[in-house]
Amino acid sequence: MHIKKNGKNIWIDSTVNVLKHEKNEFNGTLAVIRNITKQKQVEKSLKKVIEDLKRSNEELRQFAYISSHDLQEPLRTIASFTQLLERRYK
């Protein structure tokens, strides 16, 4: 995180390399600084979407479990009555 002169915070990615002469003597440095604020904002948005999807998937899983259980009960009742009728009317 970097604070600009105007007080605005931005994310930066920096790379610094040492420059040397042919005889391996120090000649200076080369610095490359990139503003990656938009990338960080996108990453933050993606993390939120992923968390929302995880929550939604968990809610869907719970709904499917409850629905499955609730749908099985009427089938069990029908099966029980069918067995009673079968025994009674062979």
C-alpha cells in the first residue's frame, strides 16, 4: 500500500534490480513500480462473490436435504397403506 502526495492510498507492485558494469561493479539501480489498485479491487470483489456462492451453495444443500426428507415422508405413508391393503386383500 502506498500513499500518494494527494493522500490517496493505492496498491503498488515494485521490482528493484541492481545494475552492474561488465566487471561486476555497481552502476545503479532500476526500479519498476506498477499501480495495481484495480487488480486488488477486482480480487476483493471476487473474494466476496466466492463467499456469497459458498453461502448460497450451503443454503441450497440444506434446502435439498430438507426437501428430500419432506418428500420421502408421503411416499413412506403411501407404502405403509399399500402394505396394509395388500395384507387385508391378498
